[in-house]
Amino acid sequence: MCGIIGISDHPEASKIAYLGLYALQHRGEEAAGIASYDTQVHIIKDRGLVFDVFNEAALDSLKGSVAIAHTRYSTTGSSNVKNCQPFLVTHRNRPIAVAHNGNLTNTEELYRKLEDEGSIFQTSMDSEILVHLLAKTPNHDYKKWFVDMLAQLKGAFSVVFMVEDTLVGARDRQGFRPLVLGKLGDGYMLASETCALDLTKAEFIREIEPGEIVIIKGSKIESLFLPGCDKSKKAQCIFENIYFARPDSHIFNDNVYLVRKRLGAQLAKESPVKDADFVMPIPDSGVYAALGYANELKVPFEVGMIRNHYIGRTFIQPSQFLRDFRVRVKLNPISDVIRGKKVIVVEDSIVRGTTSRSRVREIRKAGAKEIHMRITCPPIIFPCFYGIDFPSSEELIAYGKTVAEVAKFIEVDSLEYLSLDGMLSVMKDSGAFCHACFTGKYPVDVPSNKSKYQLEGKA
Ligand code: AMP
């Protein structure tokens, strides 16, 4: 997963992009970057949080009225410096920069074709393919150029390009990942989520439609569509609503906070717990659903654990050692609240199960009498090929296990998941979502090579 931003026609484009990146930090904590254009491209990118990568001097050097920006969480390629974005190339003296969110599913095929035609790859990211394709596609007319290039891609992409002073934004035909459009002074702002528009005081106009391409030059915007777009085949990632997106964002025609509250309420209807003392969330991701659950069940809501906000999301650090450390350091239970109580713990999802188990152990150590865990989505048993780092089925704790077996692993007194129908029933347009991680029904063919590192060693 990643966060992307595009700014056009603003005298301080890179500074606006920088602020926007802060709002999208949750979408990727591994690396950050901004590219801007005045008469030439300026680019700064590195591993680390937005705060670590930029300082005042760096921002001052990013001149120009157009900019694109990126926060990275790797779903293809390792987390190394070469794989930071925006990715920049110069073709026939024309600089082309790209920032991409999502995963292509025909990476291997495109890569092989491009290499056969002489492309030399510098990174192991599928995103690099986009600029090679762009360079090879005849480009006398911007509209045809981008349609022809993007039509070759399969899978998930919400993407922004900066070609000299032109900003281009696009979303794949299924609309897996969000992308929104805002008005910012005379120009425009594109961002993964509306929370980035709010922070920069851009006015939300609308979401970019699945399959739509917008070409923005100065204050002019043109919209066109990829051939073969079919509104009935939308497949927005439901996990954005469950966990990934920020609750203050409005994506997929809904507010994320309200969706999570509805998920919690639905869960309470399906899986209540009798005589519990209170409902508590695993902060922060479970908070909104726990509120919905507690309201519906008319049981008190307590914040039984306090989050250390100076630690980022735990799963994003790729190595297991760091992940374990971050799990331990991040949340502290309040034993005076928990001791001797029968608690309902609401969590958005269980992926590998390690975080949940360590949390449950801490709640137990804090003196809970009984722990009943409720999850606001069904068991995740299939990998994601469209941009969420759900690894192979074998690494997913619910795969091949009954709910009782998962409960035993997590060490809870009871465990229940929200049903698929229940989850979909609270979505505004329930047919417009991808739920392949629960059902294995992949809306776009999955890649032949399934490794996250499929381009490693090749580039
Ligand atoms: P665990 O119990 O280790 O599966 O961790 C569960 C928590 O991590 C939940 O809040 C999940 O929503 C969150 N999470 C979200 N995305 C991922 C991911 N790609 N890999 C692992 N955990 C994730």
C-alpha cells in the first residue's frame, strides 16, 4: 500500500505535497518522496517517515508549481533506497515521474516484453514498468498516449504522473485503490484520501472514477476513460474501509469512520456477548467499530489500552524481529480498568495473528477475567494481489483452521468474526467491492509469479 499526491498550478506545490504526505503517512512508513517541476525536475526521496526525509532546505529546493509525492509501503520489491518513489526517468529530454499505489498483476509479462525490447530496469518495483511503457508508447497527443499506455496494465493502480508541467492521474478499471480530486486555488490536487485535501485546505470535488484518466495542465483539467470500463465491475478494496484508510477520509462514496461504526454495530447484532462488563478496542484501528458495537449492544465502552503514538503501524516494518518489538512497545493496557472484568475486545481484522495474540496476553496479564474477541470482517484466508501485504495463505493464521483453532492460537475465551454478508450489508454499494481475501473470488486474474520479490535479481 502507498499514499500518492499530485499538485498542479500552485506556487508552493512541493510544500502542499509535503503537508499532504503527513496526512497519508498511515499508507506507508518505509519511504517518502516529492518531485516538482519548474523548468527542470527537482526530486528528494529517501527511506523513513515524511518527517525524517524532508527539512526546510530540502523543501525550498523543490521549486515549481507542479509536484507529485509518495509514501511507500512495499508490496513489490524490497524496502531499499532504489525502490523509493516518485520514480523519475528522462526520455528524449523529457522528464517523466511517477508515483503509484497498488499492484499490477501482469508485471512478469510486461517486464519480459520490455526487456526483450531493450529496456534496462533500475529497480524491482512494478511501478517502474509504467514509465518504460510510457517511453515506448507513441506520444504526439497526451490523451492517446496515456490511454494507450494505461490500457496495457492489469491489476490495481491509482497513479499520478508528472510529465514536465503536466499532471496526470488515473485509476484502474476496477477502482481497487482510492484516488480523489480537490480544487486548490487556481489548480488541482489529487490524493489517495480526502484527509490529505482537508489538511491542505483543498476543496473536495469528487473521486476519480474507476478507469478514469485526468490530464491537468495549469488550471485546465480534461477527463477521459480507459476502453472497456464497466461500472458493474467495480472492485474497490473493502480492506481500505475495514482498516487501511484514515477514518476521517471519505472514499468509495462513504465516510470511513461511519462505515467502521456500522461494521461494529452489525457485528454486535450477529455476535453479542452476554453479561460483559465493557467493550474495548485494540487501538487505534478497532476504536470506531468498538464504538458501534458498544452502542448497539448497550454495553459500556472503555479504552482499556493506551497507544504510544510515537510508534508507527507495526506490520509495516518488514522484518519479523522489528515487528515483534514494535508490537510490544506500542500499546499498554490499563490494569485498573481491566482487572477482574469480562471484556469484549473488538479488532478490525486478524492477519498473521501474532499482534492479536500478544495483545490478548497483555490484557490477560492486566487481570481480565474473560476475553471475548470480535472481529469486524470474516477470516482472511487468501493472499491479496492488488496492493495489501497479505502474504501467502500459509502465513495467514485463519487459513486451514477452524474459528475455534484460531481462538486457541490467539488465547481468547471466545472468538467470532463478522459474516461476509453482514460486512457487505453495511456498505453503500455492496456489489462494488473486492473481497477476494475472504472468498478467493479474484475480480482480476492473479499473476503467474506470486512473489513480492518477483523482479528482484532481475533489476
Ligand atoms: P495480527 O494479529 O498480527 O494479524 O495483526 C492484526 C492487526 O494488524 C490488525 O489490526 C490488522 O488489521 C493489522 N494489519 C493490517 N494490515 C496488515 C497486513 N498487511 N499484515 C499484517 N497485519 C495487518
